[in-house]
Amino acid sequence: MVSPRPSEVSGSAHERIYRALRTRIMHGEIAPGQALTLRGIGREFDVSMTPARESVRRLVAEGALFLSTSGRVSTPELSNERIEELAALRALLEVELASRALPRAHMALIDRLQSINMGVAEAVSKRDAVGYIRSNLEFHRTLYLRAQAPAMLAMAETVWLQLGPTMRSLYGRLRRTEPPRDHKLIIAALKAGDEPGLRLAVRSDVTQGLRMLTG
Amino acid sequence: MVSPRPSEVSGSAHERIYRALRTRIMHGEIAPGQALTLRGIGREFDVSMTPARESVRRLVAEGALFLSTSGRVSTPELSNERIEELAALRALLEVELASRALPRAHMALIDRLQSINMGVAEAVSKRDAVGYIRSNLEFHRTLYLRAQAPAMLAMAETVWLQLGPTMRSLYGRLRRTEPPRDHKLIIAALKAGDEPGLRLAVRSDVTQGLRMLTG
DNA sequence: CATTTGCCTATGTGATCACAAATTGAGCCC
DNA sequence: GGGCTCAATTTGTGATCACATAGGCAAATG
């Protein structure tokens, strides 16, 4: 049956599915190693295999999904080496992004960051892993948007995407109700215009999750 | 007509097409703004639109191709800001990769780099832009492979891919028959185990193309 | 009871088709 | 001569189909 789509203005079907899956993965709503099928995705979003295939392909290209040799797709189960490498990439990219955002960070932005940070603290106190990841990434993205470096930000988001499923199980292991200490340091450094302090705080925040892995 | 492909072991059709297009783009064999069509690609590689679409999608996801709002695909025409940002990314990533490769760089690797570097010099003397880009990237990839950081290397290659078409026109503008001075510095720093020198040489080499753009 | 074998279903791949939108180009009007 | 209109063609999108193969489950075997 051919469905005469009513002159859709906002993006094609595969774009919609891509966005939906991407958000799920990045926010840690899917566990590592979870299998996906094209027909299953198509059924869920009420489309044929074609758009499902394209969104999956795209996510595989970005490293958000793993493609087995037989073509089956699943969320990746990252090795410790891979996790460390991705954390190093986060540090490299996000320190630079924060540094570039610093001279452009005015009070309105800092207020905004503080407000988002309250959401982070709330998610932590409620042991809400997905909420934590989402608001934490929003904190970082809001800051980095000021860097006016779209390619660099896109690359950082790709790393977030690859770490998504792993972050869930990582933060699920986190028991202490720790308020986002590094976020406070980031905000303080922004206020003070302290670039070295900002770089340190971002690096510390970004590699924080790693500590509970190796330590 | 259904073509019963004879139990192809080495990769699917879209994989083959993806590899072919990717190499072309990364090596600067396609000019910026060049349009591609799914049916055209399919005709060239003797397949239907389906595998052509998947390879194109994948390349779009990697930033190697630009997708217009109407769905047409072409190689990107980068703005100067974008080029500068991608060069900054190269510097960030490749300095780190070189630094990680340094402790593992033994004589066999240095010999290999010197041999590749002769190919670079030859391509420069022959004004062969594609040959220059290819052997130059081979030089860098050979060094970075020693870093044992696959995710980081993949990210660097993605940047190369995005810069591919632009590099062609950029190096086409280069008139002087300049031998790869920075490459010699890189090799010297590797020999001496001089990390600061290596970082400087790589940064200089990687942002070299930018100088003729802004200067 | 554990292991293996074999069949059946689920799944990915690529081809083809129908359709809508965009592009192009020729003809026409001012 | 230049700009505009409209139709023909090109092009991307999504659906559906045929096919090969991989995975899983059940029965048979030791």
C-alpha cells in the first residue's frame, strides 16, 4: 500500500526515526548489547523497513550502533580500552570547546547553566539515570554552543552518542548521591574568567565517570 | 530481475560502493560542490538505487557529503570558518595521536615514514594533487596507527574526509614546489624522542594548508 | 541429562515500483 | 532581448517483494 504522506514539511520519516533512536541511545535509554531489528523499528514507528534501515545505517556510521558481521544491529558493548579512549576524546574536545566559549560567556549563560544544574542535582537525588544523563549533556551542550564551533560540537556529540548505553550502566553503578561538584567549579571558573581553572574543571568532570571504572 | 549474487564473502554491495566513494572524496578526486545522484551511482557500480542510497547516507552522516533540503547530494563547499574549525580539529586530534605514538615509534616505523615521505615529495614535484593528498594522509595514518587509539584515529579520518574536496582546490592553489619540511621535522622529533618538538611539528604540518587561505 | 542435528522462522540485502517534488528547458509574452 | 510560465524529465522517498542466510528451538541421539 502506498501512503500518500500529506506533504510533510518537517523532515522525512527516516529523519524522525533517526532523531528518536539517537536521543534514546544518547540518553542511555537502551542497555549495551540490546539488539534491534529493522522490521521491529518499522513496526514501532509505523513505517516500512526502508526508513528504518536508513536511520540504523546512519547511527552505525556514527558509532551509536554496532553492526555484526551478519548484519544484525545492537547497541555496542564497549571494552574498557574503548571507554578510556572515548573519555580522552571527550576531554580533548570539550576542554577546547569550553575554552572557546569562555570569552563569550555572559551572565545570562551562567544563570542558564545554574538552572540546568539544579535539574542535574534533582536527577541525581532521585537516582534517575536517564534524567541525569540528559540534563548533564544539556549542561555541557549549552556551554559549548557559545563556542561557535559547530563541527567540534558535532564531534563531541558523536562521542556522547557512542558512550550513551555505557553511561547508563556506569552511572547505574554510582551509589553515592553526589551533587555535581565539577559543574560548580565550571560555573565558578566561568564567572572568574579563569581559563586554566575552567579547563581543569571540564577535564575532571568529563573523566569523572571513568574513575569508578578503573578505580 | 533478481540477481542471485554468488555468495559474496567480502562485504556487501553498499560496503564496496561506500569504500570507493569514500576514497575518492578523501583523496580529493571530486571537486567541491560536485553533485551526485543515486541512480548515477547505481549505474556506475551496476547496482540498484538501494545500495547507492545506503552508501550515500553513510557518507552524509560522516560529513563527507552534503545533503540539500530537497535531498540532493553533493560534495560540500566549505566556508572559511568551517575550514579553520576542521583544521583546529586536526591539530587537536593529531597532536594527541602523534604524542601517543611517540613512545611506540621504533626504527622500522621511522624508516617506513621516510619512504612514504619520498612519495610525498615526488607527488609535489609532479604537481599531482591527488597523489600528494593520498601519500600525505598515508604518512599521517602510518604514524597514528602506532598510537593504538582506533576511536581517535577514526575521528581524525572523518575530518580528513570532510576536508577532502576542499584540500584538492587548496593544494591546487599551491604553486611552490615545496618539499614536505614539516614531515622532516616530525621524523627528526620521533628520532630524538622529543615530544614538544613533535607536537609543534605536527601542529604546523596540519595547519599548513590553512596559511595560504587566510594569509 | 547433555549434546548435536535439522528444520523453521526471523532477519538483512538488494531490486523494483509508485509517487511527489524539484529541476530544467522550451516556448511565450511584454 | 529578457523574464515568466508550464510541462516534461529527473530525482529522492518509501513500500513491497524475492531470496539467502543466520539463529533459535525442538527432537533425536549418545
